[in-house]
Amino acid sequence: MQYIQYQSEKDLERIIARPTLDSNDLLPAVQEIMNKIKTNGDNALIELTEKFDGTKPRSICIEKDQIEASSTVISSELKQAIELAAANIKKFHSAQNPKTLEVEVTPGVNCSQKAVAIEKVGLYVPGGTAPLFSSVLMLAIPAVLAGCKEIVLCTPPNRQGKVPEPMLYAAKVAGLKKIYCVGGAQAIAAMTFGTETIPKVDKILGPGNQYVTAAKQLAFLQGTAIDMPAGPSEVLVIADETSNPAFVAADLLSQAEHGVDSQVILVCTSNSQIRAINKEIEQQLEILPRKLIATEALKNSTTVLVSDLEEAMFISNSYAPEHLIIASENFESISPKVTNAGSVFLGNLTPESAGDYASGTNHTLPTNMAARAFSGVNMDTFMKKITFQQITEKGVQNIGEAVSTMALNEELQAHANAMLLRLNSIQNPLT
Amino acid sequence: MQYIQYQSEKDLERIIARPTLDSNDLLPAVQEIMNKIKTNGDNALIELTEKFDGTKPRSICIEKDQIEASSTVISSELKQAIELAAANIKKFHSAQNPKTLEVEVTPGVNCSQKAVAIEKVGLYVPGGTAPLFSSVLMLAIPAVLAGCKEIVLCTPPNRQGKVPEPMLYAAKVAGLKKIYCVGGAQAIAAMTFGTETIPKVDKILGPGNQYVTAAKQLAFLQGTAIDMPAGPSEVLVIADETSNPAFVAADLLSQAEHGVDSQVILVCTSNSQIRAINKEIEQQLEILPRKLIATEALKNSTTVLVSDLEEAMFISNSYAPEHLIIASENFESISPKVTNAGSVFLGNLTPESAGDYASGTNHTLPTNMAARAFSGVNMDTFMKKITFQQITEKGVQNIGEAVSTMALNEELQAHANAMLLRLNSIQNPLT
């Protein structure tokens, strides 16, 4: 890990830099994939799956009995863990369900704002060396809670040409019915345009590699909503003399094992703690199955020595991490000052992996500084807010003149007329 | 207006079609503008303003005394109207301010969700034949209420090379301080990359022409958040035998006068009402200053005869209008069934122009079917929601095993370790 002793804002640039990742270079190649799916639908989908995944799925669509059968294949320990996680995710997300807001803005002018589920959403969960069933829970549970009518899940086939059972089980627990065994840019294209088998959706969500990201960007240019731009996963840990070095090291490594491009930042108030943490990293790294990946990731990572927790928080807000761990007993002194982060983990007993799986918060979070302007997936992600207004005679009298004055000053006579006709009808009810 | 007697879902396609508008064709030209601003900053901004707006602004940045002086120039009638509108917009938007949500998901696992203002936002208000000061209010008031620290407004110079006073006055009432006299794709580029004068922002909002839309799309590909895709304005009016034909005609015309590409849809349960409304349109159109524009817009517009209000609502939800007016005394029978719309106007006394200016709702709304997945501008637009979790010993005991089981099944050993170390430290406090 590179070491920086923070001295002034000049150092910030080096700390917050992410590896340049320009998925825009991929846009032409991905556009070609999108066009193929748009033109040839399922046939192109099968052809591209054979080409990119090296396997021919028996069927794009997973049958209901396959979903049901998943529960007979996986261990009861894993089933219980998935069920516990699902229950916690449900509890935290259902509490977010927005209530309809009603305001009498001025007498006779009644306005309201109502959240309504997006009708058709497409969830994407990437493949990988192991089945990412936790991402199925994180996307599917709030979609079902929000009341989305059509929820489509696409995920690529594994080496055996199928969707792994733990993912099907997570989908079953979440209440999904439409699961398709396709991945990559071709899956995003299918949900953008629709094919004979896969429905066109209104919004596409979920993580993915650079091809998936590029495809989501192109989908957005087509008018399909997407959740957020995606980049490599990242964590920033704030540590001080009250931190447990073994825990901090384990948290840094749990991020580093994700991929060689993972970003790991340690911001610490104490050099002796930094030494203790580094020693723990060395020891814990030795026995990790993904040691090579984690070692690579750590090479791109940074340790920053700061003078106090305030300075640490300033750096964190500038970095805008996907995950922020405040591994200090004094977390309450700075946690109210978090302005840019996806999800925050407070104190020594709250590892990022808690939120990755089972604390109830979502793990689909903004990366690469997107936390400055984007939220992680939450109930809002699956809803839009519609405003309503209903005006009475009294209300027309209260705002009618202001409306017509403003309309006339914007040279929109018909806008003024629409209000003036109502105003006149009230003032002269006999005409 | 084309006339369709609705018979089956086969007719939907013709009704919901928008004029094809592919701003993607403009992307290369707009990319060039973006690159110029990125490379040459203010110099390019001045050069492009001269080229596209045909005027050389005395200064890009509007000075504080110019903003203050606006109040001495405009009529007290307009000032009062702007102040009344601003008060209503403030009241409705401040009621939307999200509260922090705190949930003990399971004993010892405390999760919360907190809305935090986006630090830097860029507002764009297009030019036009007349100053669109209402759009300044609609974008600036919620940005200020949300607590955004840096709020930048860009708007093009008028023919006199300056920002019209009513816009400055609206900005003053809303509490804006940073106003820049630049427009078009070059203004979006300036807010995306920053120049010597104009700050780089985290999110760009506001309406604009196809060049502005294309520039916002390119900004999005750069990682800058945007509000929503923009297209021509549109209204769908549902009418029945209880509607007032003069009011309906006025509402349709107020949309038609926006531009030749405006979309106007009338969905009515009664042929005699359609005749009465058409007669009113003819009469009212005659005396409109923007008669030519409105006449053109009406040519692309559609009247649909339906059998009842239920069918009308089905068509409206399929069309997903930016503005929906339910011009019926029976609006309550169908308004709960609205699933896709930007803003909804209920009853005979609630014209769209009320919401355009002063009812308190926002008029920056999703067009071109984006209402299926996007909200209009609201307080959420200026905030992101950050999740927090804090876990106690009890919490680690409650979810620790589930987390490690899931992590191991996703082959992420370090994720499991991070939780197991905590679990062990609690179970064996002496080690």
C-alpha cells in the first residue's frame, strides 16, 4: 500500500484518484451487441451466450419447477442464512416505504405526492467464480416490496450452463418468478428492447463488468432508466488508537479479495496502529484462498496518516467511498459529518461483510465517487413519485392572478387564459 | 387533431407514439463542444457563446449588484406573483424533506437511512422568446431547501446579451448567488468539467433543447448525475360529460402553444363533448398570440373516444403523460389508479398552468414516457440517501453465523473472516 502523510489539500488528488476506467471505449462494441439483440431477439441472445459464455443454455427461461427444486439441493445451513438475511433486508427496506404526502399549500390548493411502483424492472446479477446469491436478495426484495408488477432477473450461465441453485433459492425466497439464464451486455440489451422471451423493462438495475456498464449506459440513452454507474468495489476505513488492528486488517482484506481492481483506503490517526494493521494484513493474507487477488489489489491501495478524526472524515468525504468503516469507539463524534458515502459501518463490531449480507441495508452501492450524487439501491429505486393537485374555487381565487401574471410575463397567453377562464367563471357565475 | 375511436389494445401504439426524436444523432457534434470546454475553459465558453447566441456577454458571471438591482426594474405585480409562487413551492417542497429512518432490524443490529444534500448542483434554464423565470424557481427553491452548498445557475444571454431581470429576481427570491450567462451544450459542458469561472458540479438538472439533452447524456457518461431525459412537453386530458369544454380547450391550447412539437392528447367518453371542445379550441385559438405554433402542435395531436373513465385511465397510464388533467367531477373514481404520470391535475378548476407556476408542485417533469420510471424534480432530486449500521455484541451473535455462511458460499473467505474474528472475540473475550 502506498503511504501518504496527509499535510494539505494538495495531497487529496493522489488519495482520491481511482484507476482510470473508461467504459466509453467499449461503447461501439457493445452497441453492436445491442443492435443484434434488437434485430434478432432470442436467436441473437442464444448465439451471443454461446460466444461469450461458452455454453448453450438448455433454455433461456428458468422453469418454475427448477426454481422450486433449488431448495432440495442446498444445505439447510445456507438456506437458514439466506432466510435470515432476507428477513433483515425486508425489515429495513419495508420501513423505507414512502407515505403519501398531503399538503394544503394555501387555502383551496391541495397538493400531494405519492410514490408508485415502477411497473417493469430488470435485475442483473453477474456471474463469477461463485454464485452471488446475496445480490439476488438485495435487488429482488425491495422490487417485490415496492410492488413492481413485472420483475425480471437475468444472470449468466455458469460453466455447467445453468443458474446455480443458491441463486434460484434466493430468488424463490425473494418471490421472483421470471428468471433468465443470460448475462453480459446481451442480457442488458434484451431487457432494453425486449425479445420473444424476455420482456422489455422500464428500469435496469444491478452490478456488472465494464461491458454490462457500457450496455446500461446505452440503455439509458434509449430512455431506459438505470440505477447508477458501476465501477470496482471500494472501502475506506477510518482507524484510530481505539481500533482493533486485526478487525481493520480483516475488513481491508475482505475488500481486497473482490478483485485486482478493488480500492482499499486506510485513513489512520496513528503510525503505530498502521504498523499493527499492516502486520495483521500480512498474517491474515497468507491463509486466504484469494491471496493473489488481494495482494494485487493492495498494491493499488493507500494508507493515509492524519492528525485527527476530523481530518480523516474530510478525506473520506472527498473520496466519497462506496463503503466507509469508522473503526473507532469514538465513531459518534464524526458519523454525523458523513456527507459522501454509500453505506457506513460504525464501530469495531460492524464489518462491511455485515452489510454485504445480512444487516438489512443494501449492498448495491455507488462507486468511483458516484456517492457524491447517487444513493445506493433502496425503496426509492423501484418507485417514482407522482404529484397531484386539486384546486377549489377558493384556491383559484388565491393563486389565479399570480398564475396569469406569471404566464403573461413568460408570453404564454394560453397558459394565462386557462386560469383566467376559471377565475372569471367563479367571479361571474351567471355568465 | 387525429381522431381515434378506441377499440382494443391494438390502437394503443398509434396513441402513445411520440415524434421520433433521436438526440443521439447530435452526440458527435455535442461531444466536440464538450471537448472544447474541457480543454479551453472560459475562452471556449466565450467563443461558443458568440457563435451560437450571437452575442458577447459583458461577463459570464452575473455580479451580486445586478441580481439585487433586478427588483427595481420589474413591476410590483410580477414581483408579488413570483413571491406568492415561491412561497407555495417552498411550502410543498419543504414538506417533502425526508426524515432520518432508524430501525433495529434484529436485536443489536441498528440500521438507519439519512438523506444528505448533494454538495454541488448545476441548474440549467433555457432561453426563449420570453424569460422562463418560473423554471428558476422550480429548480432553485428545492436545491436551497435541500441544503446544497454550491448551487450554480446557467442560462443563455437574451438578444441584448444579458440575463433578463425577471430571472434574476426569481433567483434572488430563491436565494441563488452564482448565476452565469451561458447556455446550450457549452453551459452543460462547463458544469460537467468546470472552467476558470464556473464550478464543476456533481449533478446537472433542468430542461433544454436537443443539444442540451445530448450534452446532459454525455455528462452522464462522464459520471455526472443528471435529473432525467428531456423531450417536448405534453399533456393528456381525460374528459367526460361533466367537463367544462371551454376549460378543456384552454388546457389543450396552453400545452399546444409551447412549441410545434408539443404533444396534446384528449381522451373523452363523449362524442358530443369532443365536438364542443373542438368548437372552443377553434374560437380560443383565433386570438392567441402564439396561434401559429399552437396550430402546428394540434396537427400532431390526437383525440381518443373511449367508453368510460376506466378505459381513459388505462390509455393514460400507457401513454405516461408528463401532465395529466382529469377534467371530470368524478376524478376521485380514477385518480387512485394513476400509475404513470409526472404531475396530475384533478377536477374542472385545476388547470395545468396552476402547476406550471404556483400551486407548489414542480413543473420539471418526465416526458416522452419517462414517467414510467422517473419522478419529476422533487426534494429527492437534490439529495442522496446514505445507510448506516452499528452492530453490538448481541447483534454479532445474531447475524454473525449467517454472514459467514453466506460469505463462504460465495467463496469470499476474507468476508467471512471479518465477521468470524468479531464473533470469536465475543465468544472468547480473553483471547
